[in-house]
Amino acid sequence: MNDTYRLSEENPMTSTYDVKPVGPAITGQSSTADVTIHAGSEIAPVEKRSRRLRKYERLAGVDLFRGFLLLILGLGIGVLSVLELPHGDPVRQVFGYETARALTSQVTGSAWRNAAGPGLVYARDFLLSGFLFAAGVSLTLWRWKRRQNKNESAGHVRAIINRVGILILLGVFLQSVGSEQTRLVLTSPLAQIGLATLISSCFLTINYRWGWAMVAILLIGHAAWFYIVPVPEYGLELKTAGLETIRASHYLPPSFQQFAYQTNIADYTDRLWLSWLPGQPDAEYRIDGRVTWNFIPAAALMLTGVLVGRKLVRQDWQPLPLSLFLMLGGIGCIFCSLLFDASVAPAIERLMTISWVVLAAGYSLLLLGICLVLTESFGLKTLIQPLLTMGRHSLMAYVFLAFGSVWVSNEVIKHGQTVGSMMQLTPLPLTTCLLKIFLPVVITMALCGLWERRHSGLT
């Protein structure tokens, strides 16, 4: 997925458009009308740029979208590394009680029902949904690129299968880190993106209206499943005191008990299916309540990104009207999600209910519209280049942020403190706190920048 949006590496401005001469130019005489316009030359006016050029330029907004998601992830990991320090640690005491409590909610996610909390969504809740939406846009742009290069359909299928296999295997591998045996669990973000990609890729050529109909079918069918199929009685594994305490904190009104924490049909079916596989985690490992069957609404959200990607590719819109259209659509989705949350199903991110998917689509459209404004209307590509670079290599950045950035940043801080003590300098707790928060992101940006320079032959 790292090169999904890298259409900008190709130069669509190298093609030429020959304007046939008129008048004296027909006889071979020179004329001002006898001009060959090179789209890549400096004399080509902006208003004569081709539609294809505009399609390529909009990819920077999609890279920025993913870069923002990775920035949120990196800052959350840095904040969490500070909050996990002992309470007596001077660095930990930089955050007051109320600040630490608010930050903990942002980096660990909300309660079982998001819309019932103090805000519509916490930063941690939006990450997986945002990546699903971005992957859908990526899928459309990737297919469009291969069609431009006239690749065979068989090559498309092989590439999709390879991508899905890599994502699922990598998700299982990362899910098993720290375990004594392989955890064949498909609830991790990468595995969910892989499964959703497998379903969404089946509808890449579907009619635009039928595509939206398929999104509705997936979401409505998933919600109806919770209401139609009754939940059998659970075993003794859910009767422990610790899990009962957690369940009490995830209270839902009686009208929404079909979506209750660890007592819903998706959770029950997930346990029943996974019980046939060896070495599966126990109930304590499932404490967050996520289920494998989330890939169904995840596919609906990714398919939404696929359809939005078609607008980016096929419609010759100016950046500002397109951005306003996306942002207005996002606001409309947010209002619809509030109505669904009150009447259809609660907005639960860990179950990816219909209300949550519509809410996540709204936030995604808003963020994508803002990214297009920043990159196209305001021309801030140079200023935000580190975010664009990180967004172009999102898979590598995600893996490093999740499993290596904290260790590297701690090592840098440790050696920096040693050098400071040799120079008789004592770092302030606030300085160390800020370094712990921002260093994971800064190191990841530097790593992605070095990788891109190396890959492009600049070093």
C-alpha cells in the first residue's frame, strides 16, 4: 500500500499536444499558430492543463489525509508512553489529573457507546475508520493507474490477492507479538483492512448508483443481523468479577441490548467460530469487544472511499468546489449518524455499527476536503511535505510507530540525557515530556523521508 498514491512519480505533463497550423503555416512558413504546447513546459498556461493533470495533483490531498491519521497515531503513542510512567515520575507529573484523564480517553478510545460521551468521537476511535476510508480511495486510484498503463485484468487480481494476504498475515503476526503462540485473530486493524479490501475489490467496476446501494445493503444487513438473530446464553468465561465490572461501565439502554458489550450476536458467533482454531485467546484478551465480523461494515466504509475516489478521478472539478462538496457531505453524514444513533443502532466503534460507519464517513469526508484545500487551493505542499511523505509510505510508518518508535525515541532521550549530564545540563521534565510525545512522529517522518530519497535515487 505504500506506493498506492504514488502516481505523482509519473509525469503526466510529458505528453505533447500538437496544434495544427493554419494559414501560412500550412505551406511550411513559420507562424504564431504553429506551436507545439508541452504540458510540462513553463509556458503552458494553467487554464489549459488537461483533466489528467488535475487528477494527478489531487493525490497530494489523499497523501495528506493519511499523513494526518499517522500524525494522530504517533502523538497518541507518545502521550501514552508518558501516561504509563509511574505517578511519582517528574515527567508524568507534567500532566495534571484532569489533563491526564482527558488525554487517556483520547489515546485509548471512548466507552462502548461513543455518541453518549462528551464528544462525538475520540481521536483513537477514528484511526481505523479513517484508514479504511483512505484505503478505499487508494483502491480506486490504484485501479485507475493500472488501467492507464493498460495492465491486464489477471494482473489486477494477483495484485489484490497479494495485498490482502500480506495485510492479513502481517496483522496476525503483529497480533501475536508477546504471545507464546500464534493468535489466529482477525480483529487487528491490518487484518480488518485486508478483509475489507477483499470484499471491496469485487465491486471496483460496479455502477456508481449500484455501488451506493451495495453500501446500504451491507450496513442494513449487518444491523438487521443483530436484531433478528437472538443471542444464546454465554458460558462461565464471562462471569468473572473483572469482566462484570467492565460490562457495567459499558451500559446501554434496554432498547439497544442487542449491541451490549460481549453479549451480542457478532461476539457470540466470533467465539463459536474461533473456538475451532488452535491457540485462541481467552475472554480477557477480548476485553475491548472487537469481533472479526467487523469486516462487513468495514467493507461498506471502504467501498464509500472507493466511490469517493471515482469522483476524484472522473470529475473535472476545481479544487475549492470539490472540497466544499466533500465537507458538506461530511456534515450531512454526521447529522444522519446522530439520527441513526438515537433510533437505529448506537454508534459503537468497536462493533462498527451502522451509526458509527456513517459518522466515520462524515469525519473522513470533512478531513479529505480540508486536505484538498490545503494542498490545492492554498498550495502548502512544501510546508507540509513531511506529512505527505509519511502518508505515501503509510504501511511502513504504521508498523514503525506501533512497534518501534517508542523504543527508538527512549534510546535517543537516554543518550541525550547522558550527553547533557556530561555537559552539566539538567533537562527540565517539560522538555523530556515534549520529546517523548513528539519524537516518535519526528523519527518516523525522517525514516520515511530517507526511504523515499533512497527509493527515488536521490541518495
